Amino acid sequence: MEPVDNYYNQLSLFVNQEVKSQHRKSIFTLPGAEIYMHYNFFDKNESDEIFATLYQSVKWEQRYISLYGRKVALPRLVSWYGDRGKLYKYSGMEMRPSPWTKPLMQVKNRIEKVCEDTFNSVLLNLYRDGSDSIAWHSDDEKELGKNPLIASVSFGETRLFKLRHKFQKELKLNLQLSHGDLLIMGGTTQSYWQHQIPKNRESRQPRINLTFRKILS
């Protein structure tokens, strides 16, 4: 893919060495949820380089779903990487993993140290601008098992991340996910909560999101 107006510049920090970020952690106390936010988990230099590397090198795909008998394009580009044989099925699609790349492994290793757990796959979403989105859903596919741990890291444009309780509709939480932020959802979060990235007319720049997970089957 072509560079995005030089919005993010290529650097050497991410490739050459692993640097610990200075970041702030918040814990959100919600019924039936364990949600942690690490702001600036990757610093700006690292985040700039990761964004540029992934934007250019990932095998981005336009996928389609069947909606009311019609073939509809997902409002974002996607890609799936992971260990061999770790298939992922959602919204009627089957994703076969591409082999891990060095940049993705570096990001994964950093996140695993904080989560104190391991992941064998990652779903990547490219939101090209504010017209791209993802509808309300939970990461509760059977391949993930009961109460999966989901680690979601964002690079690029800041976008609104909305959560709502599945049964108590008055319970909601809105977060701004920014360049380098890491969001961790654990416990029974996927059983009791849904999340979405809504469209935003004011967003002009792209955003890349990586959600690390563990496929059990």
C-alpha cells in the first residue's frame, strides 16, 4: 500500500531495540468485566514506526459478509496472523492465518509480558478513515473458549471505543483509544459486554488495531 501522506514517519527505534515505555494504567470497575487500559503503552516513536511498518507490510484484505441475502463489504480491511492451523471463524467468514512476522512478534512479546499470558493469533483491522467502523459485538466465538483474554492495541488515529452491558442497557462506557494505547479485556467481559467502533465523520486519518487472542481448537 502507498504511504499515507507521510502522516507517520519510518523510524529505526522499533526494529533495532526494545524500549520500555513510560505509560499510565487505569482499571475500570464494571459489573461482570475486567478492563485495563495502558495509555501510551508504546511511545510515540515506537507507535509511528509500528504503524508505518504494518500499514505497508500486512496482507490487508477486503472481506464480505452476507446480510439479508446480499453480499456486503466489511467497512474496514482485515488480516489474520498466527500459529499454523489456528483458524478463526466469525460473521460467517473463515480466516486462515498468515505466518507471524518479526514486527508482529515484537508487539506480541511486549504485550504478553504485561498480560502474563500468551497468545497464538492476532486479528488486525485497518480503519482507513472515519467511514470505517465495526458494529456491536463480543469476542465470544467458540474457538476462544470461555472467558477469553483479549489484548487490543491501537496505532494511528484516535477513535471512540464504546462498551455496553448486554442485559443492563443503562451500563455503558466510552473510551478514546489513541496512538500506542493498549486495552485489555479479561474475566467475563465478553460474556456480559459488547463493544464497537462507530463511524466518525471527523476522523480523516487511518487507524490500525490489533487484537491478540488465543485459539483453543
